Amino acid sequence: MLGTSLQLPLALADIPVEQARVETLAAHDGQHWFWVWGNRAPTQLDGRAFLFDDSGKMLGQLDTGFWFNSLLPAQSRNELFSVETYFSRGTRGTRSDMVTVYDPQTLAPKREIPIPSKRINALGNTGLSVLSDDERFLLVLNFTPAQSISIVDLDADRFVSEVETPGCASIYPAGKRDFYAICGDGGFLHLRLGEQGQVLIQQRSKPLFDPLKDLLSTAASRIGDTWYFVSRESQVYAIQMGPDQLRVSRQWSLLSGDERKDDWRMSGIQHTAVHAASGRLFVLMHQGGPDTFQEPGTEVWVFDANQGKKIQTIKLAEQSVSIGVSPGVQPRLYSVDWVLQMPWLASAWIYLTEGQDGVLRRLQQDINLYDVESGAHLRTITGLPYGYLNMVLPW
């Protein structure tokens, strides 16, 4: 009846009512926080990026749409940029691609920048979307299957233009407004942007490697002006990229003669990482035949990047598909791993009765943390949300 007040029983009245609120994160600098994401297969529509702290606690997450692969923190702007795709009917309908800008304290979306609906959806993550070194522009790799790059002006929050890059993919920043894309003939395409994002230079280099004899992985890592690539034949190519020069400054073998005979080779999806302050390169490794270069790794080998010398081996607690290393002092090694959480006899029985597919259906993922200096295992993060994860980004 209108005007009648509702009297609750005393027991119910004493129950506190939970109020919705927005949490604010503390400063993340020096705290060994890190992001983890992947394409989330088989739930690709429900993209997520998960934020963890050094103790293994999940601090928050971003909802990032279909087949997510690019989260770009911009320190000078105090913002997070995520390249996302959505469909008007969920699994079908009109496609919309955008750069979503998130607040790093609340993880709430602040604004969206529409871009052409053609960004690449790939298993790997390196070089698909990058920030310019001055964090003014964001470049997004497209694939239709024609290859091109979309240029976004972050000061004006607008799509600037699209530049065709036939035969070239995976973008690597190389100066304030310079970028290189690796090409199918072993060369690189050099792009330089002007003040308004216009293309000032677009030229291809001569081949720096032979892709038919020794193909480079695109999962490179950067120290200063040098990007470190690993090849199928277990060579490291240190490629110096700058506004006015592109050259292989150093090259060395990951393997000794005995290690090569024992079939050691690179592993996983994101198989390199660096600790820039100490000049160390980290490579995810395993033993297997020539076609197993994307299988999970069992060890991380650490190299002095200046001398090309192996200085440490870190044995992993589980088989890993991706690694990352935190910057600063007391660095952490992060690994995104596959695990079969059942006794060996049970897994053997499943393999005998259901085959390899039966085992794969029961795989789960963990994250493991290691102390870089000692190689000691620190902790395991279990109970990750369902869906394929293959990228870790120290924040």
C-alpha cells in the first residue's frame, strides 16, 4: 500500500548491506606486479587481462573483447592502452576495433578510439601493437590477409592513417618516431612518423638474415637500441635499430657443440626476455626435434648480452609457454605454464584409454615465480581462470 513502511525482522535488519564501490590500486612501481593474458581459447570472445602482485594475489582484471593480444602501459601518460575487437551480436554481426584507454589506478575504461576493423589476431603477441618511444603514437598491425599498419594519435585520440606494409609484420620501436617491421625476405621496413603522424620515411632494407636457411622468431626483446632475436637454428641476432641505422651488431650460438647434439632449442610462444639494467638475455629452452620449437620449455638459459656468453641455467618447476623478467633490483622471472594436476599413473591411464586429446583436455595453467639472481623457485599461482594464456608482462 502506498505510504506504508516495511518493517524488517530484527535479525535481517542487523545484516550489513554490501555496497558496490570502486577500489583504487596503489602505485605499482617496484612492487613486481605483472599482467597475464592470451587469446583465451576456447572462450576467445571473453578476452581478459589479469593483474597479479608478487605474492600471487590477483589484484584486478580488464575485460578486453575478442582474441585479445595487446596491452600497452604508457608510463608518461599514466594510462593503459588495450587494442580490442567486439561484434554487435556477440559471436557475429558488425565488427568494431578500437583502442580502449584504461585508468591504471581503477582499471576502469576512460575512452575509446575507433580504428579500422582489421587488426591481426595471432597466437603470438610480440609487435602486433606498439607505442612510439615518446608514447605519442600507437601502431596496430593489420591482416586481411593484406598487411598494413594503423597509426593512432594518442594526443588527439584519433586514427590518423593506414600505411600498407606488404610482406612485413611485427613492429619494433626504434627511436622517438621510428619503427621497423620484419619482412619475409629477411630485410626490414623502416617507418618514420612526423609530428601529426604522417609517414615521412617508408623504405625497405637489404636482407639481414636468410629466412630460408635460418628463420628468425618474431618474439624479440629489447635493450636500449638493440633487439635480440632467436632463430630456428639457435642463433642469437642482436639487431641494432635506430633512426639512421639498421645492422646486426652481434651474432652468437645459443648452444655449445654438445648442447646442439642433445637437441636443445628455443621453446614456447614468448621465449625471450631481458633485464636491461644488467644486460642479460633470457631464453626459454627445451630438448626436442627441429619442429618442436613452439613446444613448452623446461629451462631458462641466461646470457650476457654484451659478450654472448651463457652465465646461468634456471630449471623450471613446470613446462612453460611464455616468460617475462621484471626490471629493477631483485628481478623476478615469471613463467606461464601448462600442468597436468593428477598422479602420473592416472595421466598414463588417460593417455592409454583416451589418447593425447584426453590428456590435453585436462591440462591446466599455472604461473611460477623465480628469483633471477639465485634461480630459486619462489611460488606457484594456481587456479587461473579457464582459457588459454600465453603472455606475461611485468608492470
